[in-house]
Amino acid sequence: MLGQQLANGLILGATYALFALGFTLMFGVIRVINLVYGFYFTAGAFIALYLTRNLGWPMAVAFPAAAIASGVMAIGIDGLLLTRLRRVGAPELASLMVTLGAVLALYATATALLGPDIKRFPASVIGAEAMEFAAIRITQAQVLILLATIVLVGGLLALMHGTRLGLALRAMAENPDAAGLMGIDTIRLAALVSFISGALAGAGGVLIGLNFNAIQPYMGEAMMLRGFVVIIVGGLGDIRGALIAGLLLGIVEVLTAGYIASGLKEAVAFAILVAVLWSRPAGLFGRAVTRRA
Amino acid sequence: MNRRHLLTTALAGATVTALPAFAQPAAIQVGAVEILTGPAAAYGIAIKAGLELALDAINLKGILGGQKIALTVEDSAGDKNQAINAARKLIGRDKAVVIIGPTLSNEMFAVGPVTNERKIPTVGTSTTAAGITEIGPYIFRTSLPESDVVPVTFKKAQARGMKTVALMYANDDAFSKSGYDVMKASADKLGVKIVATETFGSKDTDFSAQLTKIKALKPDAIAISALVEPVSGVVLQARQLGIGPEVQLIGGNGSNSPKLGDIAGKAADGMIVGSPWFIAKPDEVNQKFVAAFKAKYNKDPDQFAAQAYDCMFIVAAAIERAGAADSEKITAALAKTSFSGVMGPFAFTSGRDPASADGVVVLEMNGGKFGIAK
Amino acid sequence: MPPWLDDFFWTYQNLVYALGVNGLLALSIYVVLAVGQLSLGQAAFMGLGAYSSAIMTLKFKLPFLLVLPASCIVPVAFALLIGGPTLRLSGVYLAIATIGLGEVLRAVYLNIDWFGGALGLSGIPERAGIGSIYGLLAAALAVLWIIGRSHIGRAMEAMRTDETAAEVMGINVPRYRLGALLASAVLAGLAGALSAHVSSFIGPNEYGFEPAVTILSFALLGGIGTPIAPVLGAWILTLLPELLRGLADFRLVFNGVIIVIAVLFLPNGILPFRLRRHGRP
């Protein structure tokens, strides 16, 4: 049973990490608590649903298309909401408030237009049958989530640490004003971060929608709290930290539910969060930097 | 004083914007408080559809000698305070003589005391938790409480050979918790051994840890009390983890929805659910309802719509028998309800709960659709 | 009072209560934001106040005059407990740690039958009213206004603008932070007790993540230059859904759009002004 429970925890943790990747990137580089992020996750799932169900596209095509569409949507919405605030030098919390208002409106619009019911991908899109290795059962969608998490984390790390673009992004995360003075076009870079993080959210929405087979307008909202925990424990903007923190959270939740009491799994997860913050105030892997919110 | 003046002006503004366009003076005002927006909107929207379908039929003839019923459905967004505000608005401003709803048991615990104090009869169509009608003498419900439905389902499972059961429920909403309490009591009464009790959150999507644990205990059955969304997730993951058809799946009231088949598909096959109603119920009243519902909304009705449909007729009949749009008289008339609708024959107990659970049948999922369990 | 006016007040009674309670919650977040702390434990403190007061009323049958002040005890105790460790945190780290507190407490309410579990606590008698709610709100506003104009207010503003500089100027930053956290716990605890005693039912899901964000939004929309600003923000956000009832399905859409427009054009809050002070610069 322990093997299966560890696999359960690993998969749950991978979904948390997958959700948190784009969130931590946006938070770390643009330093905006963007609550609309959860909506891009919903959007990705619904776009893929439309492409596969209504247009009959195969998943292999619909998946990247949905991710790109979510990214483009993110450029538009983030630009509309945040550019003006950045120009007038508004306090950081104003951006939190504006994204809060926007996400309320976006979820409500999606519910009004698409209906509140749960929808599912057509059964032909992916096999639901589980495979069994050494008494551990795992589905195709779950394998896909694990692979996607590995590929995306690897890709992001290579981007951030192996390219000039990554250097510019890290410079901007460190100090946007200095980065601007050094000739980095911060507005365009912010749009690029919006695109990448929106696309990551959309990709996560498709995969997690496939795994749980339940797509509904507020699905992104339900992930936000865990997303916050993962990016804080992992450290803001820290891709590797988000991966480790996500896996840790998933495994702790599953083991608590499996071996202690299922009613306590959230409490234990949050107690660990609080304990981590008390002992390491900048996240598990963060350096001690003091920044005002 | 200045602040109060400002407030009054703001509120008066609200009165103007939300005034019904051409309210006929003769119409009888009935109000409903349902969840129409936000994450739980699916339930309120189904109920509103059922109410309005019934209303079309009622207003064709009119009641009390040709008067029409004007139904105002207000949104609670699933929020306690908004539910209270909506009920107060319906009673205080729209002069509703009867309130239908609210959708969730938690909301009823907040709204019930308010309407009861004002002596406005309030009829829940979907509130199945324990203690609802104990709020006061003006609080009714047409939904069978779980305590009437679950024992029937459990007896069926026992007849199929259930000796041990694992219970699962969403521990964060009143409806699911009440259902679990009844499941536990039923199992104890029937001498079925409870081998595990596992909980989850009603917004959870991952149940693998709990199911892996249950699988290792090899129970004869798994009984789940929660709304249909998490139940579907539990069922799907149970199959993925290799819990096969030899384990009897048992659902509570929340599982009794066509959405179970929509979401879980074949994975839900073999699951049994007790229900006062099901879509293929052969009698003529029901078949007419299902056809009319499909014609108007272009989708299948669920249990929530069916309960609401009957409730609207029960309320209209009570107003007719009361002889006037008077809340006190309607309350008295409601208590004497004797009605036969899509759910079957209906009357209230002296405790204002549904009198008879005779209509409860056990349904079984097969190929994504509910049919009578053999 | 003519009957229509009576009906009018009956109809909006709960809304009027909610405006007062949310006003107190807005002040509760204001006092921590005013010292530059993004501490989001207000919903958790409110829940502690609501649960502890409801239990005192329901299980120990204590009079409301005793229950109301006593409802601050548990929130303040928790504030002292988390105060030491969490005050080392800043910015979003503090925000998440304090939101975590609310989620842990939610699990406690759900898992312990004495708190009613998912069924919550119902049948709480209506003991609070316009007098107690608005009396406390007015008193809190007055006290915070006076403090804001005193040298304490100046120290708070200094901390908010530049904490390091404030420390150099000789301001005892940790003491102010803890003081603000305790004041926040008191205000939220009172708000919880008052709301429990006007709505007859409290449930475990009313004090988690979403309410924490809602309370924060009161102050973000209103502004934190003066104590009246967050209260105004709370009133707008409480009234909006009711004013928009006529829009039916689209009311949440407009609710959000109005917030977006307000923040885009007034990023420092609807009342961005600061308190005027006399005396030494």
C-alpha cells in the first residue's frame, strides 16, 4: 500500500507543481500577485475541451493550441490591467486588488456563458484504463502529468539559467528599475512573462482537467490556495523550489490522509507551511532578503 | 444622522433599479432564494428551471379565480449573508407571501429563523440535513431527508450480500455530513460492520489516498455522502485504483443526478442510489414533466428540478386552498397538503417534513444512466 | 413609524448590520496595514470571536454584556501566540502564514464535534443590534482617528513608508507591530461576536481564505490614508452585490468590473487622503 500511496502523493504533488510553475514565474519576475492566474488555468481546459469536442481535433494538437491561446489571453488581460498601474507607479497592492476584481468578473462571465455544470473531455481523447507496475496503478493522464512536469521544469530552468533572455528575466526580478536602465525593455519582457505563465497555466488546466475529468469555470479558483502555499514554501520565482515544494505538499497530504486521518490533511499541510515560514522566513530555498510588499 | 441619510439614499437607489418592470397588481407574490451565480450555481439553476416550468402550467389557468403567481427568484451566490438579504428583500419589498428555498441546508439555517420570525411559510426543496424543520413552525421541506432514503438503499445492498462497508463523506458541508450520520446509523442498525470512515473536502479533486487505504481493507461496499461533483471524482479514482465491480458503490442523495453518468461514465456502473424520483419513472405525470422540461430547456431534468417542480404546485395548491394570499392561512393550508406529483403522493408530517418515503426506489447506474436496481 | 418605513428597515436590517460588521473588519485590516504589515489573519480572528462568543451564549448561557467583551480573549490569545514568530515575516510571506492560520482553524472547527462540525452552530439568539454594532464602530473609528493624529500615528506612517528609516529614528518597530496585531484581533473578534449574534447561524467555511481576501479588499479599495477610507471601501463592496440584484446572472460580472475600473483610476484607494497633523514635523 505504501508504494501506491507514494505514487498517489507524487502525482498529486506534480499537479500542484504544474499549477504553480507559471504562478511563481509571474510572481517572481513581475512581482505581481496575479489572481487572474487561476482563470488562465480554467481557460486552457475549456479551450482544449472546445477544440477536441466541438472541432474534433486530436489532443496532441489541441493541447499546445490551448496553451498558446491561454498565453495570448494572458498578454491581453495582464496588459489591460497592469500596464496602467505600472505607469502611474501605483502601490503593489493595487495590482492585487485589480486582479481580484478582474477574476471575479471573468469567472462570473465564464459561468454565465458556459454554464456552471461540470464538463468532461470525450472518452476517446485519452485512455482511462490504468496500467499496473509492481502493484502500483497509474493512468495515462497521470503519466502525462509527470512527464509534462519534468519537461516544463527542465525547460524553464534551461530558459532562466542558460539563455540571455533568462538573464534579462532574472535581472528584472532582482531590480526592475536597474534592469530598465541597463537597456532591458521591461514592458515587453513583462508581456513575455505573461505569455509564458498564461501558457503554463493553460497547459496545467488541460492536463489536470484530463486527469480528474472534471472541467468547470471555477476549477482554477480551487487550486489557488495550494498554489500560494507552493510558491511561498518554494520561494518566489524559484522554479526548482516550486517543484520540490509541490511534491512535498502532495506527498504530505496523501500520507496524512492515508496513515493519520483524512480530515487532517489540510491542517497538516498548512501547519507545515507555517512551520517552514517560521523557521525559514523566505521559503525553503530562499535567501534571506527583506522586501516590502 | 448624515451617514444614515446617505445610506437611505443609496438604498432608495437600489429600489428604483430593481423594481419589476410591469408588476400586475393582481399577481400573488412568491419568492425563491436560490444559488444562481458562483461555484454552486448548477443546483440553483436546476431548481429555478423546475419552478418556472411548473409556474407556466399554473399561470395558464391561474389560481384564486384567475389570479397569476409572480415568482421572483433571487440569487444568494451560496453566501449566507446574501441569502438572508435576498429573503428579506423578497418579503419586505416584494411582499412575497411564501418563500421557496434556499438551496443549501447551511443557508436555510441562516434564512429560516428570519422568515420564521416574520411568519412567512418557507419551503425548502433541496435541504436534506437534519434539524431543518425544527427551526420553527413556518419552515417546511418537500425534499425527503436522508434519514428516509439511505436506509432503503442500505437494505438493498445488504440483500446483495454487504457485510462490511467503508464510509466516505465531504466533511465541510452540512448536507454531506448529515447524510454520513444517517449512513452510519443505518449500517449500525443493520449490523453491517464499518471498516473505515474517510473524509474529504467538497472542493477536493484527489481522493487517491483515502481510496488506496479503503482498497487494502477490502470492504464489500463503499458508501459516499457528498454532492455529485466530488462523488464522480471518487468513483472515477476508485476504478483507476483497481476497485472493481465486486465492491458495491452506494451513493447518498447527492449522487442522484444525471451528472454522475455524464462525468464518471462507465466508472459509475453498478452504483446504487436511493431516490424519491428518477427520470424514467413510467407514470404519465412524470413523463409529461420530463418531455416538457426537455422541450423548454433542451436538457434532461435532475432530481433538484423535479423536486422544485412539485414544490411549486404544492405551494400554488396551498394558496388556492387558503383562499387568499395570506401567509398565515397558507401555512395552515400547506400543513394539510395532499398532492400527487412527479415524485408520487405527497403530504407533510406534523413536523413539516415529507410524510411518506414509500416512493423511494433504489436506482442503479448502468452505461451512464440510472435505472431501477434489480 | 409608518408601516412602509418599518418594512424598509426590516428588509435592509441584515444589510445594515453587515455594513457595520464589515466596517469593523475593515478597521481590523487597517490597523495592520497602517504599520506596513500584510497580515491577513482577520478572518481567522473573526471566526475565533464568533465561535467563542456563540459557545459562551449557547453552552454557558452567559449574558451578552459579558460575552461581547470576552469574545476578544481568544483572538487576542491567538494573536499573542502567533505574534512572536510571524512578526519576523514580511510582505506576502506574512500574508500566506496568516491565511494558513485560518485554514488550520477551519480544519479544527470541522473535526471537533463540540464546534458543530460542518453543521456549524445554529440557534444563536439575536442579541446584537444597530446600537451595539454602530456604537462600537463609531468608538473604534474615533479612537483610531485620535491615535492616527498623535505621535503614534506619525510613527505608524513612518513604518509604513520606510521601516528601516523608522527604526533608525528610534521607533520600536516590533512593539508597534505586535500592538497593531492585537488591536486587529480585538476588532475582528468583536466583529465576529456581533455577526454571530445577529445571524443565528455560523459555519466553519465563513472564516477561511476567501473572506480573508474580501476583508483585505475593503482596505485596498477604500485606501489606508485615514481610518474612514477602509470603512467606505467595506460599505461599497458590501452594497454592490445588493445594488446590482437587478442584473441577475451578470451581477457578479459587473461587481468585478466596477472594482477593476475603480482601482485602475484610483490606485491609492477611493479616499487617498492622509490625516493632517499639527505640531512638530
